[in-house]
Amino acid sequence: MVIEKVRIQNYGAYEDVEVSFDRGIIGIIGENGGGKSLLLESILFALYGKSPRGGLGDVYNTAGRGDLCVEVTFRARQESVRVLRTWNSDGGSLLRLSLGDSAVEGAVREVQARINELVGLTYPCFIASSFFLQRKSDLFTAASAAERLSYMREILSLGFWDDCYERVAEDHKDRGAAVLRAIGMLETQEAFLSQARQSVGLVTEQQLVADVEAWAATVQGLETRKDELLRARAKREAAMGQEEVWARQRDAILKQLISLRQWKQHVPRFLKAFRRSPQYEKAVAIEFELHSRTIAALEVRIEQAEKLAQIPDLQGTCPTCLQEIDPNHLDIVRRQASQELENLQPLLYQAQDRRELAVYAADEYRGRMQHNAATSEIVISLQQASSLEAQLVEVESRLREIQVPEVPGSVAQVQVEYEGAVARWHGSQMRLASHRETSKRIGQLEEERDVAKAVLEVLEKEVSEFFQLKGIFSRTGLSFYIIQKVIQGELQTLCNQILATLSTYRVQFFLKTSTDRNTLEVWVLDDNQVARKYETFSGAEGEMINFSIRMALSRLLRRRGEGQPVEFVVLDEIFGFFDREHLPAMESALASLKGEFEQIFVISHVPLQLKFDQTIEVRKVQSKSVIM
């Protein structure tokens, strides 16, 4: 990772500045308070959205116009990367990432995750290793022992092993759950198998077969008995049916004979009525005609009286008789007509009633004639009585010949016994089938149990293997071993190489592990070869140790095989702690590291003898930071 360019707007004292960076040692010089540190701290804002000075409001240049905006261009993995981040006091923000000519789309969180992936370091680790903040060169050594170890894991890109541990832990958990399920399944199968064996052991298949055959014979015998009873009952019902037919025929003959004998005594009266019938019919017809004529005459007279009763008042000459009309005479005519209507109306009703009586008499006469005709038929049928009596004798003879047999037993009782035997026969068949199915199922269960045992053995073996892998991938496993080898080997060597150019001290790193966490302790051998904890050193001695360790960490970042190499280092005002005696040694040590990094940013207000490949002078002009 190499920083190529940065553009700043409204960040600190910068209103609108763009700076391009070369390779080599880059000196950023100027007086105190000019904005030298802000120039490179803006890179942290662009990459992480944070400022080492506190909240973003503390570095927002309110005198400028627009939002706080920083755009950084750097090269990572042979590709040009551009990050643009803006912020305003209202809380609004914008983050854009471009890889080459293509933009990375997504929410701010997603884009930030992609930037972290490209840089390969979190913000705390970045400022504790390659980015020396002013007065904070001890961020690594002053951190807790556990935090130091966490930084080392990040610098060495050991997150891969953490991912492996998580995956293995998840697989281990899954296999453990699978083992529990397999044990539960095996226990269930054993229970089923035990239950099946117990049920099968209560009775043998031969006993069940004999039971089925016995009930089959019982059913067959009851079925034969039932058929015999049904045939006997059919014969009895046939005889009873024949007896009933002859009995009905006998009853019909008796009924006809009784009727004929009863009607015989009425024959003389019916014959007398037959003789009177022609005169009666003629008299009824004459009476009906007479009343009809009377009704017609009365209706004519009533119609004339109604007209006279309603005659209007007339004046002058009568149109009929051609005489003068007397009004009084008209009133007399009307009254007489009304009186006649009152007299004629009852006569009309009386004539109508008599005509209706004549109609009724005619209808009654016709009914009598029909009855007389039927009676004449009965008289004729009396001649058949002797024949019916002969038939009655023959029918009674046939009835005496019929014999109704008895049924030797109850069909209903045999049916009940038969149905019970059939039910038990089917039950015995089901028990036999169940016994055979259970015997077959026992074999299947034994095979499934053996398979379950084999699966359980495989799962238990996998659980054991994943448990071992968890130990390997855990933070006390392989990654711990890698850190131990690196810090006690390469890191310690790199650190002491730099420290040797500054003093006679030697740094020693110690990894300590415990049940709850691992730690990284820093010890230093002084001039008397006495091991002392880093925390006991201060002033220039402590700064030399911090410089050596931080530069060694930066060299590790430059050389790391996994992740994105960080090919630059930022040194912000690290020379102010050294006196004239130690300053040349520091400059010499720094110059010797030029080949290790593509870029070494040196921020200093102290005049140095160090030769810069690029010099950037920052001054304050009218409260604005400008690049000279």
C-alpha cells in the first residue's frame, strides 16, 4: 500500500489543498501549529472516518465553504484505489470507493468493510504500528499485554485462523449435536427392538397358526349350520305362504257368499222401485219445465217494473199515447212499479228454489236408478252362489293338506355365534400377520441399529478430530505458535537491529498463556544485562524502545505474506525527545530503513541532517494552512 495523493477541503486549517507524494523519504516540515500533522491525519479520516484529535467537529473548518472532505488515492495490490469521504456538522456523511475505473456500490458500512479489507488493518492497529502519531509513539508498548497480542494477530493476518476456528467450532458443534441425535436414535431403536423382541417372545408362530386354523374350522362349521337353518326356514316360509294364499282365497269366497245371502232379502223392494221409475222421471221433468217458465215470466215483469220505477220526469205530450203528461200520474206509476217489484221478487226466489228442488230430485232419482242397476247385478250373481260354495269346499280341503315344518334352531343365535367366530378368526390372522411383521421388523431394526452404531462411531471420531482442530486453530494453538515464533524470532531480531544503532539495550518478548487469555509482555535487557519490564523505562530511553519496536512492526507489515503489505510508515515529531547526542543515531537508523519501505513520511519542526527525497513545507498564512 503506497499513498499517491491526498486532497483536503475544510479539514483543520486546510480549506482546499491537494498534495501528491513521491517514493522515498518524504519530509513534511514547518513551524509548530502550521498543520503538518493534520496533512497526514486527514488520511486516517478518509480511510476510517476518525480523527486522533477527538470528534470530527474538532477538525471541521467552519471558516471554509462546504463539507469536510478528504480524498485519498493509493495503490494496493497493483491497483489504483480512491477513497472519498465527506462529513458535515449536521451529521451527514458520504463514503465512496473506486477500484481503478469502477466504483464499489453499497451502504457506508459495506464500503467501509471493503476499505478495511484493502488496507488490511483496523484503525487501532494502524495507529499502533505504521502510523506514529505525535506524542503517541507508545501506543503499542503502552497497550495492555492482551491488546499487544491482538495487534500482533492483526499485523500477521491471523484472522484466517480465527475464521478456521469459527468454522471448525461450528462443525464441532454440529457434529456434537449429530452425536446426541445419533445416541437418541440408537436408544430409541434399542427400545423398539427390546419391545419387539418382548412381544414376539410371548407366543410362537406355530401357536398362532394353530389358532388361525382352529377358528377357521369353527367358522366353517357355523356357516354350514347357518345354511341348514336358512334352508329350513325357507321351506317353512314357503309352506306358510301357500297356506296364506289358500286362506285368502277362502276368505274371499266366504265374503262373496255372505254378501249374496244378505242382499237376497232386498230384491222385492228393488223390483218395485224399478216398476215406478218411468212415471217418476217424467213427473220430475214436467215440474222442472213449469218452474223454468214461471221464472222467465217473472223476470220479464220485474224488468218492466224496474223501468217504470226509474222513469224520468217528462213535460208535454206522451210519446206513446199522445196525451198531456200529468206529473202526479208519473209519481203514481213509479210507486205502483216499486210496489210490484217488492211483490214479484219473493215469487222469483220461490220459483228458483222449486226449480232447484226439481234438479235435486232428478239427481236423487238417477242415483237410485244406478243403485237399482247394481242391485239387479247382485240378483243376477245370486245364481253363482252354488258354484262359490263348491269352490269353498275345495279350498278348505287344500288347507288341510298343507303341513308347515318347524325350524330346528334359532338362525339369529347361530348368526351371532358365526359373526363372533369370524371376528376372532380375523383377529387371529391379524395377530399372526403382526407377529410375522414384527419378526421381520426385528431384523430391520437390528440392521438399523448396527448402522446407527457405525454412524455414531464415525461421528464420535469426527467430534474428536474437530476438537483437536479447535485446539489447533484456537488462539492457544497454531496461531499462538506462529506469533511466538515471529516475536521471539523475526520481530525481536528486527527490533534489536534498530535498537543496536541507538543503544546497548536489547528487547525480549514473552508470550504467556492462561485459561482465560493470552498476553504479550515486553522486557528489556539494560546495560547491566538485567531484564526489566518496558514500563520501567521513560524519556529518551523509552522513545528509543518505542521507535525500535514500532519500526520492527512496520517492517513486519511490509514483509507479511498474507494480507495487504503496508509499504509506508508515518513518523510524526519523534525527534523532539532526543538530545543532540542521540539525534544523529536516530537519523542514521531511519536512513538505513529507506530500502525497507516505499515511503517514509517524516513530520518534524526540528532541523534534521536527514536527506529527503521530497520536501513538503507547511506554513500558516492568515490562519490557513498552505503548502509552500
